Amino acid sequence: MEKIIVSLVGLFGIVFTAWFFFGKKEEAVEVSGNIDIKVSGGYNPSTIILKKGKTTTLSFLRTDQNPCLEDIIISEFKIKKNLPLNERVDVSLKPEKTGEFEISCGMNMFHGKLIVR
């Protein structure tokens, strides 16, 4: 009986680990104009689709006290902004080339993605 319980717990652990790391897929949000991004334990939404040549405003609102999330960096567009707690910060950009571009925090621990089509 002990072997069965240990085997079931081990199997559950494997399935949970696989789901946690490989099963969670966040949908990409397509934007034209502006979008609100909540900064709390990461970026929500974390994947944003933009249109090439169109100006888009990303409006960040940080509600997480984690000091790592105090800055937002979009290196491809040479953007680095401070995100004060509970204050909205707008970042406008007009992407001129297509591709995938990373959004990260100041310590490079939290990530998001901009997809330009």
C-alpha cells in the first residue's frame, strides 16, 4: 500500500510540474491604440501584438511592491521608465520593423513580449 501511495504522489508531482512549466499558455492580446498593462507578479497581459507603423500607448500600472518591478525596459525601442507604485505610466511607441521584442523589469527577472506584425 505504501508503494502505491508513493507512486501516486510521485506521478502527481511529475504531471503538476509538466503542467506548470509547459502547459500554461497566455493568449496574446492584439492592440491598436492603447492598452492597460497591470504590473503585479509580472505583466498582464504579457504578450501584446502591435501593428507596424502605428503609434501605440502602453499604460503600465504597478500594484506590486516588489522592487524588481520598479522599472520597465524595452531595449529594442530604447525605453526605460520608472514605474511608481499605484501610478499609471504611459509609454508610446511606433514600431517600424516587425518581430518579437522583449519587455523586462530592471533586474531582468520578469518578462513580457511585444510582437510587431
